[in-house]
Amino acid sequence: MNARRRNQHGVALAALSCALAAPAAVWAQEAQRPWYVGLTQDFTHYSNVLQLPTGEISDTISTTTLRGGVNANLGRQRLYANAALNHQRYSDLSERNNDGYVVGLGLDWQTIERLSGSLKLDSQRRQADFNVGGIVPVTVSNIERSDDLGFRVRFGVASLVGLEAGVGHRRVNFSAPEYAAQEYKQDNASVGVVYRPSGILSLSGGVAGADTRFLAPAAGQTDRDRSNRRDVYIGAEWVPTGASTVNARLAVGKLEYDLATAADYDGVTGALTWIWKPTGRLTTTTSLSRDTGQESGFLRQGDGTVLTATDLSQVTNRLGVSGQYELTGKIGLTGELFASRRTLVDGFTGVASRDRATGVALGLRWAVTRTIALGCNVARESRSASGPGSTDYDNDRYGCFGSVTLD
């Protein structure tokens, strides 16, 4: 099978992976502070660190993270920046030791009249997933770097009808030569109309497109591939009560490759997210998505979310439920469940594969003082596969961390 074809589609299973910075829940809380700087030390043990179907290899990873950020309201504008630099050391597989980072920069702006918009940059360097499906698994160190830049402008901030448009650029690179054909640059754009019939409901619709240029030929090919995606979409944001927020997006479109035509996709994609805060202590997020991998690899639910671009399936359906509960003023609990189903298609041979994955994660965080926090977490992820494009594996992990934060 030509496993290095351009199947760059699927949903990120990063929810249970080791974050490059502090745990996501911690970063989300810190991102609301005017400024912060901190240091985190995490030790996590993996039962199957390379995600192999047989011959599992366990290891313990030490992650030391220096992080900081600012969140400033400047009149009508909001400027924020979050950054984390980390050093990872493997107890046994020392050749996989690496340095990484996660950077998020953003500006939300608004004029006196009807113009508003946002500028965002997300960049990261991390150890890529070892067994992603759609490519022969590699056991060497594979450093993934991804950059995502986006600019949006809106006309009609408080009007009944408004216009919005956006442009963006992405780039994904890998250090392992087996992933050379998966490196790409992408330019994207969208334009649409926003209709606000009330203060609790906002409806939108428009068109979007993306042009992707791969940076190296696939195995057995002499030319680099290219893909084009075109969508017509509708969306909604609904706040039925002060405790609930619902965001939905549905698109009908087509993704076409110049060379790997067997991986073309024509159909419906979309996402639905429900954030529910029934009490002051409990917050839950339920998400349902279906999308191609170049998009789902960059899905985010807020500032500081760790992203992954290592996503090679044609299309993925995913259901996830996560929650945070403040047991006391100092002790917080986190949990997450997810289930996904992916379809992988070799773009040149047309050979199809499928896999299903499930995962569960639980975490505990204790704010010892205002500046010191301790926590532990456990998780399990399982995948079952059919066809040559993916493999089975089970992976258990457990670990603890300590952090010091000043603000």
C-alpha cells in the first residue's frame, strides 16, 4: 500500500495526549488573568508510548514547562498572549527527548462605528503522534511544527444584519522523513452574512474555500500534490439561558486532489458544541463533529487548547463530553469521554480502512496556595481497526504535576 499518500483528514485525538504546557484546564483559568508567569513539572507514565498494536513499550516522560501570558483590555480592544516552553525527557527512549512550545497570540478589535474583528496566531512544536493511521507507524522521533494565522473582519457590530470575512494561512512540518509528503502550506478564506434577530440568537451563512500545496511528492510519485476545498455553510450561536451556549455549523462542500483523487471527499461536514454551566461549580462541554483532517486537526475550544496537525484520515465523526467541577474552593475535578470513527482512503490505490477509538480521562487539581498547585490524572485510550491503513492499540497513562504561578 502507498501509505504516504495525502490523506490529511480526521479528528485530533489530542484530548488524552500529554499536553505540551500545563494541563488545558489550568491554562484556561490562567488565560483570564491580567498577566501570569509560572513553572510546571509533570511526570506521566505511558503503558504503550509508541501506540503499537503488539510489543508494547512503556515509558515515563518528564515535562518541564515555563509558561506566561497577558490578557489586557485596552479600551474597545482586547490583547492576549499565552506562551509555554517545555523540555521533555524520556526515561528509557532518550532519543525522543525534545524541546517544544505552544504560543497563542490574539487581538480582538472594535471601532466606534460598525467595524470589528480579530487577529489570531497559534503556533506549536511538539512530538507528533506515533500511530496516527494512514501511514506506516514510525518509532523514531518525529517533531511536528504547525502555525495557524487568521484574520477576520465584521461590518455591523450591533446591527440586525452584518457582513463578515476572513483569511488565513497554515503551515505544517515534520522532522521524520516518512512524513515528508504530509507537510503542506494552506491559504483559506471565507465570506458570509450574519443575522441577529435577538440578543440570544445569531445566524450566519456564507462560502469558504482552502487551497493546500503539499511540500514533497508521495512515495512513488514525482510531483507534489495539491488540493482545493469549497464549502457553503450555515451557522448559529444560541444562548437560551445564562447557563447554556450552543454553537453549530453545517457545511456542504467538496475536497479535491490533483493527484490523490481517490481521497476526494464530497459531502456534509459540521460541528455542534454545547457549553452548560448548571451551577457555579460545574461546567460541561459536549461536542459533536464531522470533518476532514486538515480542519479537525486544528479544532479548538478556547485559548490555550493544544492542537495537533497529525491527522491523516479522510473523514472522522467524533463525540466528546468533558467537564470541570469545583469540589471546594481549592480542589477541582476534570473528566472527559470521547468516541470517534474514522475512514481512511489511500489517495492513489483507493484502498479504504476504518477504525474506532474511545477514551476516558480523569483529573484532580489541588490549589495548595494561591501560587502553588498540585494535581494528578489518569486516562485510557483504545483503538480497533479494519483494513491496512490503521492498527489496533491500547494505551494507559497516569501522572502527576506541580506548578508555581505568579500574577
